[in-house]
Amino acid sequence: MKTLKETHLTNFITLTRTAATAAFATLIAAAAIPARAASASYEFTATINTSSETYLGNISVGGTTPAKITEHGSVSMNGFDCSITIPKFIIQEMTWLGAKSLKVKITQFDMNSSDADATTVNAAGAGIDLPAVNIAANQAMVFKFPATAAKISSWTSTKKGTMNFCPGTIRITVSTETFNMDMTCAPYQSQTIISKTSVD
């Protein structure tokens, strides 16, 4: 006979399948998107122990690069910030598994550029730790990072044209009193351009 926790872990798969469509429609409402930020569609895979489920959602991400540089010039992105929502049905399952609080760490946040010598910069660096928070039962939870808008450095242009900057793969660890959840997030269908730089 399954234990209560094993039963809830099995329910994790069933619940996410039935709720994923509704979550995709409501994630934007759960997190207000600043005017300068872009909404990017993502596919999220959440894994608890050996059970995982994939669902669709959106992130809000902002950042600006220079309007124009010269060929082979260096580019940095200023004002980088992001917010990611853990939807209600995931939070609900976490509480069923005994979690009362959680701590989020962003371990990877790829920012990609076209026409650059090294196309990807990890905006999370050595990792971005967010403060532990109590779980708000039956509510989606929004996590914004970094604490203040940051500078991402840097890319070097390889040719004349336009450098397009897009968020890429994101990896997140969510720690609770009783278990950890790993989240892998990838752009859904196509990458979203959040900034452009012209190269003369």
C-alpha cells in the first residue's frame, strides 16, 4: 500500500496534466509585467524526486543594450531583471508533500545573442539565491530577481548587422523542509527578442 506522500507524489503527474492548460492562461495575470519588459513563452519541467511533469507558462524579462556599436565592439546588457511564476497547482502539490516554506535559487539563466563571438552569457553567474518565503496556500507565487536590476557582460560582435538578445535556458532549484524540486525552463517554440543592437 502506498504511503500518503507516495500517493501525493503520484497525484503530482495527474494534477499537472489537468491544470496545465488553465495555468498557461492565468500566469500573466498572476505577475504584472512592467512596461519595458517582454513576455516570453516557456516550457517548464518540474521534477520532485523521480516524478516530473511539463507545462507551459510565461516569464517576464527585461534588459537593454546599446542602440548601436561598431563592428567587433563589446556589448553589455543593463537593467536585467526577471520574474517567474510557480503556478498554483504546483504550489498545492508541494503543500500536500509537507512543504510550508520554500527557497529558490536560480542556477542558470542563459542570455543569448546572435552574431557574437560567444553567443551565451549566464546571467545567474555563480547562482542567484532568493530569500526563503512561506508558502501562500492555493496561490501562484511570483519570484523576481535579481534584487536590483543587474548588468550582464559581455558579448563581442563578429560582423555588421543586428545583434538580437534573447533569454534561453533557465534552471532553478526549489528547496523545502521535506524535498527539493528542480525546474528546467526552455523557450517554447521560438526565442523572444528583448533587445537589439545595430552593428556598423
